[in-house]
Amino acid sequence: MITLCIRYKFNPEKTADVLAYFENEQRVIERSGGTIVGYFMPTDFAGPTDEAIGLIDLPSVPVYEDYRRRLAEDAEHKTNIARLTQSGAAVAMNRGFVQRVPVQR
């Protein structure tokens, strides 16, 4: 299992638009082969208010490559991206993989 970590940087005045994108994109991600761990929006009381994180589990790198292809071809994904772009949220996405560390209790 690998976990795709997407770091989002956006216009904090457009938080509602970013949140709507996350909500709308979840169906597409699941349909494309990813399993959503979660999306994490910033808070107003600590840290930057213009950064969010999305975590998506995928079984392997080849599945990730297929996921990216399917995502790029998905009509709903294209609509979601266009809506986000038109909102003026100015989202920058930085993708990478993270590895889970087993919890020791």
C-alpha cells in the first residue's frame, strides 16, 4: 500500500471553493481506483490558512499510474478542475508519496 499525499496551497479567501472541490472530487477518486484516507483543511487558530492536505491510498505504483490516467480522462474531474480554476482559488498542488509508520502502543 502506498499513500499519495497532495499538498494544496490556495487563496485563503476561496476556502469554500476548495472545500467544494474536495467534496465533489471524492467520487471521482474512488471511481478512478483510489481510497480516500481524508482531506484536511486549515484552521483559523493555528498555522497557515492557505494550505490543505489530501491523503489517498493506492495498492501500488502501477495502480497509481492507472489512477492518474483514469482521473485525467474523467469528465466529472475535468468539470471539478474547471470550476475550481474559475473560482479564483489559484490552487497549487504538490504530489508525493508518504509511508505509514506502524503505531506502537
